[in-house]
Amino acid sequence: MDSPRKRMLRLLSLLQTGRQWTASALAEASDSTPRTLRRDIEFLRELGYPVSSTRGPGGFYQLLAGRSLPPLILEDDEALATVLGLRLSAVGEAGNGDTAAAAARAEEKIRRLLPPKLRRRTEQVLAAVEVSGTNADTPSPSLLQILGEAVTSHRALYFSYAPKSADLAGAESDSPRRHVEPARLLRLQQRWYLFAWDRDRRDWRTFRLDRITSEPLNSTSFHPRPLPAEDLVAYLREHFRGIPELTVTLLLHASAEEAARRLYRVDGSLKPIDENSCRYTAHVDSYAWLSLVLVLSDVEFTILEPPAFREEVTALAHRLLRGAGNNQRYAEERS
């Protein structure tokens, strides 16, 4: 039989799964006798763990939610997965500072409490994993909470929504008002989306959370409609694949962190080269849109591929020179 300390930790780990345990099953799983189990349960209650129990043939033990968070016991693989997940959240999302900071603090607290052997294993995994930030904004926790509550309580919402052409201006006054019945929150292609029934357009629509320009307001309740597909993620991926996608590769003369802050309006991936440059692969449905973003983002760049995008930027530069009246320079570049 294990030592009392190991037995107690194992018992607590079993109870924290949230399932209902019969006395015999819990005693066997924690490697203890029924009498020892009852004593251990009482000890946990004295420590503040709300362990409920029912007597009789259908009796069971279960750890309930309490008023405060008691110490959490994790198995080795659970602790490793938790730390890695928090690292991905803290480093991989380059958008919402509050969320990233909270994830980093939680990761540090867990790593500090790990036993030396498990801490070394965790450090080895983290050292071997390279996580690059996305160039998409992470939604604020308050927005996620509002939308999540609307989905589960079946409350319609009003909010202002900026069309793609208004992304750069970010002006709420120019954003049309939408009235929707929220169905699901999804994360696809490094973006967060609300999938909802648009009451004005009488059809299903996806709304990028970073384009919601006002705090959503509750409207009336609604009866949930049947979703257009059982697997919404697969359904939307197929929908997105139907949109023509152009790929552009750039050498950006800025750090990956700086580029991620400035180019959040475009889907793509960043690969650091050194502290002053990075490789950027952008996925867009319009060369003109990417050209405009690059100009307004004020990031020095070199086009690596494709030639078609280089021609698009060259034509735009010539048009701007003509508009500025610099015909002599334009003629020189044409020769």
C-alpha cells in the first residue's frame, strides 16, 4: 500500500474528476480500505474540500464546487498539458494583453509548484517548443463572456459591425448595426468568429469578433434554430475554402513582434529571422487589400513572391506618383 501522503493525493485527484464514486470503487481506485477511505474523506472536509456523500445502495462520494478554489491536484501528464496549454495561450496570442498576462501568471504559478523531477520534464518540453504569435487579435474576456451568455441563454444581440473596408478606420459611426441570434463561438484560421442567425438578412452569418465595434446589447429571447450542419467547424472550413485565396510571401524589415502588432488585419504566419526581420506569409483574397494594409501599417518590406503581387504594388506606386504630379520620376522608372 502507498504511503498516506500518496494515498491522499491519489484520492483527491480521483475526486477532482467530478464523477460520482461508490465507496467500494473509490476505495479500490485509491488503494485503501473502506474504513481508511472514510477517515480520509473526513480529513479532506476538514481542509475545506466540499465532499458530499449519500448513504444506501445507490450511495456515492462526489467533490462539489465550493465558495473558493481549493488546492488542485494534477497527475504528471495533466500538469504538463496544463503548462504547455498556458504557454501556447500566453505566447501564441498576440492581441489581448490582459488574457496573455493572465495565462503567463498562471503558467508561472503552476511551474513554481511542480516537483523538481516534473519541473525538469516540463522545462525540457517548453525549451523544445517554439511558439510564434498570431497576427490576429484575441477577443477580450468581457466580449467572450457576453457572447457566451447570449449563446447559452438564447438572447438575441444588437452590435455595430465594421465591414472589411472599414477595418482600418475603426470608426463605430460607419459600422452598420446587426441584430443576430447567437449560436456558437468558433476559432478558425487564427480568428475568432460568432456564428449567428442574422435577423435582417434572414440567413446564417459569421462575424469576426475583432470587427464588433460596440458592446453587444441584449435584445429579445429566441427559440434556437436547427444549425445548417452538425459539424459547424467542418462546415465553415468548407465555406472558407470556397473563397479564392491568394498567398503572398514578404520579407519584413521589423521584428516578428512588431510585425504582428502592425499587421493584425491580415491572416498569415510570421517566422522570425533575427531581431530586425521576419518572413511573412499572408493569405488574402485581394492583392489590393494587402497593398493598402502594408502602406498604412508603415512596415518596410521586400516582396519575395509571387510576381503578380509585385506587379500590383508597382502599378499602385506608379498611380500614386502620377497623382502626386511626379511625372518625371514616373517616366524614369518606366524607362
